[in-house]
Amino acid sequence: MKYFRSQCLALAICYFPHVFSLEWPDDRALPTFPDVGTVIDAADITNLTAEEQGLLVTLQGIVNRKEPRIYLYWDKAGEHPEGVNYSHQVWLQGIADQFLVHGGKVHDAGSPLQLLDKYKADIKGAVVYDQDVPDTINLATTLAGMHDLLKLAKSHNLSIMYDLRGMFKNKLEVYEYGLAHLYMNTTKRIITAISPQETIANEKVAWTNITKDTNHTLDASNNATYTVDLTPFLSKPRTKDMIYLRIKDAFEEDGNGPIVSHVLATIDDTTVADFAPGTLEEDAFLIDWGGSSLGDYPWGTRAVGGKAYMVYGFKAPKGSGSLNVNLTMHGQYDVAVTTDLPAMKRLNAVFRDYITATSAPCIWLDPNNKDEVSLLHEILDLLDSNSAYMGWFPNGDEMSGVTQTAQNSVYVVAADNFFNGSLMSGLKKLFWELTQRVGHKAEPYEASPPQSIENKIHISLTWTEGDNIQYMQHRMRLLWDDTSRGKVPMSWTINPLIIDIAPNILIYFQATATENDSFVIGPSGAGYTFPINWPKQDLSLFLNQTSRYAEETGVGNSSIWIYNRINSTLLPLSEDIISAYHDALGPILLGISADTARGAKNPYGINFTASGIPVAGLATISGVDQGLARLRNISQDYFDGSEPLFVDCALYAWDMMPGNVSMLVDKLGMKFEVVSVDSMWEMVRRYHNLTDTT
């Protein structure tokens, strides 16, 4: 049967996928969807099983690529800072309001599964994934998009066209198969990366502490192998004979938790687990990654800090006499045990409508996993230069992931929590009138009439995370609707590529902005990347795209954030990179905000390149007290009142609300002045007699 299934798949995939039915001009980063239909079927699928959600989201992608007509939403478990549960309704209401203006209708679909009957003519069958190999969910998503299929765990009375059960032993085999047989027939302009499952933590679990660092150890001085005896827990009631071990930060307030480099478990002196983190062997025992992170090259470690944790599970059959786990680790460790199920996993349906609609490759390979990284690079090599990696990275491995995609001339669009992309992509015409009203073309900088600049600390306040389109959809909408917004000047980083996948989101922010709101291109342009890693001949493609999208969206080229790292190592911007950005963005560019100010004595100060471009180091603010302390320290260390000081502040969007920022500003005192980021750059240029940026 395995031979039959694989041969059927190999024959089937020779046909071109349906992504080619979407328009995709050369100058667009993302494909152009048809205009939205005159009636939208909206459905709340919160109460469906995860498998049913996945089924309907796949249907949504198939239908919407022909004519966007389905809007699906569901609440995420628990309270999430992204604002997901809030944003679904407000975006839907905005679409409905615009529909009324143009004679369309948003229709409540009633029972969501009725959509299967309504759109059955669009479905050609089903692809069944293997619940024992979760990554087949991703392979099934790509197949569903290629052949108008629904992704299923079981038949649902649909004809099964492709059955992935029993075909693969592990995730590597899944994606190796995709590379060998599927991906060459999909688009070469985007790749998607989504976790096949989401982990739902059980907050009611009772944990028993086993061992803990009490010395606030911040280095590797306590590195050792610690034996944890779990034998006393063998006699307790256990679900499926499991015992779970949690490792977390003993002192969460400082964020410097433990680092684990090896795990060895024995039952009755027989080895049952022996692995380093970030390997296929670890996958069998890692129950919940809990926000932990893998170390980058040379790999082989897993770290936690703050509220992050990791949970391993070990099966000890009834009658076992002993269970010992040896943990090689150092730092501020806190180890606890439970026999209760600490987390459950279920299919992750988010963003799969867009993946299906575009028939894009869908992967989940870790750039910090030595067993997976070479395959990841092989797949990235298939892409055209200046393509998009849409989604995120396993274990939150952002730094190495963005580094390695950049090395392959690929930029990142954080989208793994983005809903309804296949519907919102078709809204540009519907919202076109608003686009014309709020859009504007940026003009080259002209020096303002001479005027005195007070000897104060002039600060700009800009929200982080704007490169992240799922942040723009959820958390940013929550921040934006805070009644305190507009009380003080604030700037908002955004990704101008949002105009392709959700024009209604960009237009809402522009149409409702106050005089105290302004927009900045997020790091590091039209897509998230670290420019130092790009092949020189391809970086210009990315920068020209950035310039086009900045002008088209009305965000303008006057200010941009640029992050520059190789893995987790922060590097100052080189003269070559700054010049490349200046050449692409042109004389409109007033200044650059970077992780650090290159060569400045004040790490939060302004430095000037040889061509006269000012570069500011960002001063991060994550709360009222922390922000006040940082700004007062800057005042004490770098400001004597003899000349003005300019400070570019980055507001942590996950930790603060506009009300917090207003509170902070009220407490600053007379020596501080808050200005918009463009005003700050204009003041910098006037003070230093820079009339233009040419």
C-alpha cells in the first residue's frame, strides 16, 4: 500500500498547481487576488474541532483564490497579548461597513460545516494526513492547494485522492519527499513555514519541585550533570504511564534562565532517552517547547529565560522499578515534575487558507537543528532571489532563521498567526476610494526655515514589531484603538507589503491616524531581514522593492528601521549598507534607526555617515518604570544642557499600551521634549546644517 500511495502522488504532482491562476506581476512581492465577491460568507468556527477548522480553512483557500467570498474566525485558547480574539470582529465589521457603501453584503454562514455543501463544486476530493507524523499536515496543505482538495484526518464522506498515512517515519522524510516531488511544481516566489500543530498548555497542572539553583548563577560556573530521581512518582496515578519534567528559570525577573545541553533517561538502568536539544531524537520527548530557544551554531543547547520553559515526557511502563533523568545544564535552573498531562497538541489551522490559495510549499524546519538545517537550505535554494518566507521559525529561532533566509536572498514576513489572508487580499478595489483619500506621495526633504532648537533631550517614540503582519492584524489594532492614542506623538513601524495581503488593514490605520500618529518602515524594509547577510547582487532587488512599496502605500521613505545581525551577533551598519539604502530610497530619506549607533560614544546617540546620513541607536522601552530609568540614565550620562540631545526610542509593543506611554511622558520633566520621528530627524538635520541627503 505504501508503494501504491507514493506512486500515485508522484504521478499526480506533475500537473501544474493552481497558483498560476492568480495574477502575479513581476513588481509585486505577493500575488494579486481577484476582487472580493458581492457576498461574503462569514463564520465563527471556534466550537469546531481543530480538524474541522483545518478542513474549512483549506476550503476557504480553494474558494477565495477564484473569488474571495469566505471569512473564517475563531478564538485562540486563553488570553493572548496579540489581540487575536478582539481583532477578528473589528476587521469583519470594517469590511461589512464598506460593503454597505458599495451594495455588497456580509452574510452569517450559520452552521460553518454547511459551507462544505455550498461550495462542493469547488472540491475535487480529499488528502488525508498522518496523525502520527504531524508534519504531513503541512505536506497535505500544499497538495490541497495544488489539486483543489480538502485536508482531512479522516474521510468526511469525501473521495480520498491522496493518503499520506504510513508513508513517512519522521518530519525529515516528509520534507525530503516534498523537495523531491512537489516543490519544483509550486511557486518559486514564496515559501511558507507554519507549525503543523499548536500546543495548548494545561494551566491547572500541579508541579512538584525537584531541584533548583538558589545562587542566581548567571554564567556556566555550575555546569554539571544533575541526576533527577523520579522513582517516587512511578507509584502515582499516571495517564498512559507518562511522567513529565519541566525546566524553567529559577529567577524569572532577570530573564537569565538555564541552558540544557544533554538529557539521559534510564528505567531500571536501561537507557530510554539519550539526546541533545535540537535533534530528531529530542522530538520524541519534547512535549512543550514553552517559548524556549535552541542555541545557534554549533547548536546542541536549549535555553529558557523569564516565563519560558521546556517540558520533556518519559513513558515508564507499570511495574518499572526506577526512573532517573540526568540533565547536563547550567544557569538558573528550576526543575519540577508532574504526572498530569501538562499540554495537548492539536492541528494548527492558522494561515492555511493563504497557503492553500497560493499552492505554496509549507515547511517547518529549524535553522538551529543540525538534522534539519541542510534540508532547509536545499529548499530555500529553489526560490527566486528576493522571495518571501512567510510564517515563522520553530522554537522561535528568529535570529538564525532571518540570517539563513537572507543568505539565500529571501526576506521574512512574520505571518504564522495571520487570519483570512485569502479574503483580505481581494479587498483593494473595495477600499480604493479610501486609498485615494489617505494616500500621498512623499516629497524630497527641504530644510525648514531657521529656528532655534532648545537645549533639551528631544525624544521620538516608535512602536516595535511593524515588520510583523500578524502584529499589524492583531496587537497593533488593539494598541491603535486605545483611547490614549493621539495624546502624545508616536510613530508606528509597519511592513508596506501589507498592501498586498490586507489593504484594508493599512487603509484603516492611515484613515484614522491623528496628527500625533506617523508611520515608519519597519526593519529592514518591505520584509524583515538582516542586510549584511545578503549577496550583494541581490540586495538591490530587495531595496528597490522597499522603495516602490513605501511610495505606493504612502508610508514614505523619510525614515526606516534597519536591523543588522549574523545569527544573534549584533553588528553596526556598514557604510556600504547605508549607502545602498540611501541610493534606493533617495533624497527623501532623513535618517535611519538601527540596533546601535555606529561609532557613537553614546550608544543611543546620532552618528553621521560619510555621505551625511544620520543613524540613531534605538533606546528600548518596555514599561513605565524601566523607561523612566533608562531615559534618566541617558540624561545623567550624556546630557549636560549645553546642546540638544536627540534620542530615538523603541517602544516594546508586546509589553505596553498607549496609556502606559502617556503616563511615562507625563513623568519625564521639563528637560525632555517628545516629538514625532520625522520632526526629530528634521531637527537633527537643521542643528547639524544638513540641507539635504544627496
